[in-house]
Amino acid sequence: MDKQIFQLIQKAANLQSESKDKEAAENYLLGINYISQYLRVLPLSNKEEARKSLKQQCYLARLCIDNIEKLISNQIENFQPKQNTSNVSNSPNFGRREQLVTTLSQSVGNSNQLQGMQSFGFSQDPEAQKIFQDAQQKNLMLYNFYQSRINSDPSPYMKSSYNLDYLRKVNENFAIARKKFNELMELRKKQNEEKIEKQLINVEIKDTSKNPKKNETLKDLKKKDLLWERSLKQSSKPELQITEHFISISKNPNHPFGRVVIKFIKRHLLDETKISERDLENEKKDIQSFIARAKQYISNNFLILKQTQKFFLKASRDIENYIIEQLFDHIFILYIYKFKEENDNIHNKYETNNDCTLADCGIRKRFWLARNEYFYDQQEKQKQKEKEQQEIENQIEDENQNQNENQDENQNENQDENQNENQYENQNENQYENQNENQNENEIENQNQNQDENQDENQDENQDENQNQNQDENENENENENQNENENENQNENENENQNENENQNENENENENENENENENQSNLQDEQEKEDLIQEQIDRLDDFDFDESQLEQELEDFLAEDEVLDEDEKEPEIDLSLVKSYSNSMEILRTISQKKNASLKVQSLVKAYEAIVEEIRDYYSQFSDVPKSYYEIGADDIVPILIYVVVKANIPNLYSEKQFLEDFISQKDMLGVHGYVISSLEVVIQFLLSQQSKLSLSSLDQI
Amino acid sequence: MTFVTPNASKIVILGDSGVGKTSLALRFTHNEFHDLELSTVGAKCFTKSVHVADKDVHFSIWDTAGQERFQSLAPIYYRNSRAAIIVYDITQKKSFHEAERWVDEMKRHGDEDLVIALIGNKSDLNEYREVKMKVAQEYALKNNLIFLETSAKTGEHVEDLFMKIAEMLPSVHAKIPENLDHNFGIVSISKLEEKEKRKEKKNCC
């Protein structure tokens, strides 16, 4: 008997493993266990009875197996009694035992299901627990009642019949509990949905309460759309109307768009646990179909708008942006799941806790090269300038010599002044005339002419005065006094002459300056104005000093050469001043804002801003070296890309790859040719660079690029 | 209405680092060297439109990073481009070999219509020349390339280069990239527009 039961259990186990419905098989196993226990418990008073009962039990066991096999083959769940078994149970010989077995298995199944239900999500529901507890209490009552009867009744037949009754009652009890349970489940589902709808109404859909038309069909909606399109043709501001229309659509649960949107929102509200793959695929399909419909819808409206308005491009952008913003969370979840491997890969390529703040990235090298280039240019320019200076100074020296001769002549004349006053005056006049002629040769003619005229007038006046004075001299015959006066006057005149000469000198200097400027302009446009002014001042100083040493030039040349030598040394082993190296923290902060933006265009804008911030910070880095003008460095991709890698790594943006993919997918193709495309593809360069790294990227190695 | 500006064409500048790619683009777009206000440059890729043979060609010039570590990532930059300017430094022989490598790559992976120009930059430093003009010229002739020696510093031949490219560009209409499905309605409309245009043209004829 035990062996047979054992075989039975084994068979059931095999069936369990073979059958697809594992839960059913498990239930059968449990049922068999119960049966075996029940059969053992049955009291055996006589040997004959025992033999009979053994035979019956064997037969019963066989029947059990047959029944179980049939049940499994028919894949009927929950141990519902079959007609075959009831037919067998109706037969006079084996009726009771058979019924007993079937009811027992049935009740076991029910209890199992109840237990399962209790464990499945309703353990915290008080009503479900009440049902379960009631059923258990009833069972206890029944057990106590029938147990007392079994104990009181001596005949085994009655005992078994009591058992059967007990089991039937228990079964009924369980069945009632199950029904209650099912009702409760449905109730809970409805309540959940109502809750969600309420939440939706509170959160998103406030307009639907105003227009609660639940029975709107698709046809009505289409009609509405058509009407809307017609009104759009006549309206003066279709932009506004389109956006309003889409807002209303997205909030209407009956509209095909709105349904999708609300579904997403529901999902978002409900979705505390993770999304399974099936749901993901379904969502993808929904989104695709939604986008396809949206495309059609928008393009149709575009065609209408196209005939009436010019600015629908902007409107379409707004609508696109609006839809994407509405759906962003749901769309972006897909991107995160789809590119999870890539995101993880990127994050594995660098260490987030790297405290390296140095971000040189080869800028230093290029900086020194540019600096060298600058000084090379400067040196050549300086050489040319010095040559020109020498020429100019030689010319000036010649002129000065001539002027000195003139001055000597004047001095000699002054000595003879007292003797020949009139002659002197004539000579002065001649001198002035000569000077005027020289001046006329100069470029600045008008000013000089005016000056000359004034000078001539003054001269005439002086002459008149002198003549009058001479007359007075003759009258008063006070020669000595007159002589003194004349001397003073002559001295004044000489001073005037000197002043004029100085003016001439200054004019010559100005000429030289102009020449220098022209020459400098011809040489290059690179020189800063300040430098020009400095050089001019130096020239002027030298001219004022008159004494010029060639040794100064040599010293300067030596200085320049020495500087070059120093530069060469620096190029080989440039020292790193940590204070000068930029942290690029500003651009990192700007870059981090990408993940907060819910729109492709906004994301791109913050990316562009970050890019510009990097450029500025590189420029600041350069500007710390004041000896080379800022503008000498061209900040191109050679500089920016390594720094961008550094900034991206340090910014540590979550789901970077999906961000990039989202941008690429949702930015318009026209923008891909312009700045936006440039920025996105340079971000892609950074990402691909990170992915191509075989080992972890240490930021200090970036400085060797 | 036009979604894709009709004559926008993307140009990529390739070449070794320090060859003068950026300054070449700057010279063309701003016609200045070093003195320009850098605040307007840098982040933005350079754009300029040129009028050649009764058509306006709008260039958007993409500067690239020329370091060896980024060479394998160049396809990201040069996809969908209509022309490629490959720059070498006439005072560095190494950069010319690099340029040859770029020419091979663009011939292999670029589009059939792609216009390729080989440019020897820094022609103002003729004293330190390492690459002979004849060698480069012959190489360019063999491979059907536009060849010029330019100087971004003095502006020599820079304008000529871009005018030549504008002349060589095969069609006036911009190439519409294939993967446009991501954008709402834009593809369908632009295609519809093209169809309408064609119809109009047929009617006119």
C-alpha cells in the first residue's frame, strides 16, 4: 500500500514536471498527499476489514491516478469534479470513497487557491483577510462538529460518511469564500481605476470635467477636427489655435491622441515598480503609432496652413516641442532602457571620484608654439623697424646738422645785428621765406601756410615798430637805450625763430611718425595700437636725446635673442602653474543642465552654451599670459575637443548616451547642418572616444593629448 | 516655404593639428586674421554665403580636431558633407603625408559627389618650405583634386579656394539626408513641395 502510494506520488511528480501547467500539478501533488494521509488515518478495527479496506484502497489509488491523469490531460484547473468521476462515484460499490476523494481533492484545491489569493497582493487588504478568517473559523466549527460525531459513532461506514459530509461542507465553505474573494478582487480593480482617474482629473485633466462627453465617438472627433481645420483657414492666428487644439487633444481621453497620452500618464502615476520588457515593447508600439498619427495630422494641417500663412514653421516647431515635452518622460525612459549598456559602458570608462583638477589637454603645447610664433614674428618686425629707425635717425641727424649750421649763422648774424639792423631784418625775412618754402614742401600745407601768414604779419608789424623806433631814436638821440631795446627785441625775435625751428623739428618728427605708421601698416596689421604708441614714444625720446648709441641696439637684440632661448627651454619643459590651469567648473555646470531640460531644442541650447563657456575659459587661460595678445590664438576644434572630453567626464551626466541619441533623433535635420549639428556631433565624438577606450580613462592622461 | 535651405552645403576641414584649419576658416568667413573679435567665433561653426554663377551657395564650415587620437572619429564629422578641404602645412612634410592619408580615406568612405580640395597652407613661409609645389600638384592631378597653396595669414588664394568649391558643387539643391523619420511631418512636406515644384516646372515648360 505504502509502495503504491509512493508510486502514485512519484507519478504525480513526473506529471508535474511534464505538464505545462505547473500550478495545477502542484495542487494535485498536495491533494495526493492529503489523500494518503486521510487513508492512513482511517481506523481499522478488524483484519478482514483491513484486508478489504486495503484492496479498496488499492483500487481507489488506481482510480485516483486515473482521475488525476485525466484531469491533467484535460488541463482543468481548480480541481473541478469531472462527470466521469461522478459516474464512477454513483456506482454502488465504490460510491462513498470515490465521492470522498473527489470532494477532498476539490476542497484542497479551493483551500490552496484561497491561500494563494491571500498571499497574492491581498495580505494587507483587511476585507480579504476577514473572508479568509471567517472561512477558517467555519472550518474549525465543522471539524469540531463532525469530529465529535465520528468519535461517538463506532461503525466505520458511518465514520466515513461523516467524513464525506464534513468534507462537502468544507468544500462549500471554501467555494463561498472563493466567490467572495473574486467579488472583492473586481471591486478593488474598479476602485483602483477610479482612483487613477481621479488622480488624472486632479493632476492633468481639469478641462474634461467641464466637457464630460464620454460617449464621443471617433466620427465625432473627426468631424470636430474637420471643423477646426476649416476655422483655421479663416483665422488670423493659426499658431495659437494649433497649440490650443493640441493641448485640448492631449487632455481628452476619448481622442486617439489623448488616450495615448493619458495611458502614458497613468503609467507614470502607477509605475512604482520596474517596467517589464513586454510593457516596454507595447509602449514603444504605442509611441510609434502615436508619432505616426501625429505626423500625418500635423502634415495635413501644414498643407492647409501653407496656403494661408507663412509662419507655420515656427508653429510646427512649437507643436513638436509641446508634444515631445508632454511625452518626454515616457520617451526618455525608453531611451534609458534601450541604451542601458552604452550608458553603463561610458560610466565604466572613467572614475567619478577622480580628484584630478588639471585640465591642460595639450593646450599648453599649442600655446607655447603660438607664443613662439608670435615672438618670431615680433622679432622680425622689430629688426625691420630698427633698420628703418636707423635710416630715419641718420636722416634726422643730417637735418639736425643743417639746423645747427643755420643756428650758428643766426648767432653770427645776431652779433652783427647792432651794426646792420636793416640788413638783419632782410636776412630774417629771407630766412623765413626759405623756411616757408621748405615748409610748403611738406604734406601738411594749409596749416603751415596759415602759420606762415601769421608769422609774416607779425614780422611786418615788428618791422614797422622797428622803423618807428628808429625814427624815435633819431629824434631822441638816446642810442644806448635804443640799442638795448633793439637787443631785447632781437632776442625775442631769435626766440621766435627758435620756436619756429622747434616747430619745424616737431613737424619733421610727425612726418617721420606718419612714415613709420605707414610702413608698419604695410608690414602687418597685427601690431596693437598700444605697442605702436610705445614705439613712437621711444622714437621721440631718442630724437629728443639726440645722442644715440649703437650699443643700445645691440643690447636690445641680445635681449631678444636671450628671450628666444628662454622660450626654447620652456617649450621643452614647460612648467605647470596649477593656479593658471582652469577648472572649467562653469562649463560643467552648464552642461549638467542638459538632463533637466525636457525638450530637444532646449537641450541643444544648453549644450551650445556649455561649448561657448569652454571657449571662453580657454581664452581666459590664454589671457593670463599678458605678453602675447589674446587674439593671437585661434581656438578651434584642436583645443576644444580634449577639453570637452574633460568637461563631460567631470560633469558625470547620467544616461549620457541616451541623451545624445535623443538629441539626434528629435533635432530637425536642417539644424544638423548648422551649429546645433556641430555641437551634437562633437558630443558624439567625445562619447565615441570614451567608448573606444579599452581601459579606464585617467584624466591626467588627457593632458598629454 | 522651405525646411531645408536650398543651397546649404556642409564643408569639412581635415588635416593634422596645427596646420591652420581654424585660421583658414576664419580668414574666409571673416576675411581677417588674428584681429577679429573672437567672442563671435569658436562655438559656432563658420558660415558664409557666396554668389557664384547665378546661384547662392551657403557654406557651413566644420572645423575638426586633427590629433591622432581623434582620427578614427572623423566620420562623425564628415558624414553628409558635400566637400572636404584637406589641409597640410608646406613647412612640414609629415602633414603632407597625413593629407595623403585623408585623401585616401575620403575617396573610400566619402560620397561619390564629394568635392575634395588639397590645400597647402602657410605659403607666406616660403623660405622654410619642405613640400615642393610640383609634388603636391602632381598628386592632386592624379586624384582629381582641387589644388591651391594658400596663406591664412595674408589671405592669399583663400577666397579663390571657396569659389572653386562653389563652382564644383554638383547640384544647387541640398542633399536631403535619408533618416528623417524622426521629425514630424517635415519629410513628407518637403517631399510634397518638391513634387509640387516639379509639377510647376513641367507646367511651365
